[in-house]
Amino acid sequence: MKAQITVYFKDGILDPQGQTIQQSLASLGFAGVKQLRAGKAFDVELESMAPGDAMKQLSQMCDRLLVNPTIEKYQIELK
């Protein structure tokens, strides 16, 4: 089973990388970008298991290693 985990800063947390990219886009003529937030993605391939078990295991991975829960949030999508 394949999954993608997307991690973003929580609302209200400064995102200097996102701000830098947004400013660079504006300097390239893409002035209509109101806000840009940078994130990271993890593509995970698990051995075959029930979707509920996969979600539980992926959530545990996020909570224990992949995500800093103080400043980040995540979304898991099973493929």
C-alpha cells in the first residue's frame, strides 16, 4: 500500500521559506500570489495491510518522528 504524508506549518507559525518563495515569484512577475506556505512530503510504501491499520501506523510515524506537533500539522492520503 502506498501513502503520501504532507506536512505544513500550523497557522500562525512563521514560514520563512514560503515567504522567500513568494517574494521570488513576485520578482519574476507572478504578483497575484497572496500567500504561499512551503511544506514537505513523504511517499511511504507499506506492506499490504487493511487501510485502517495503515492509517494508524502512518499516524504513529508522524507523531513519533516525521512531524513536530508543536509547530506542524500533517495530512495522510492513501493511494
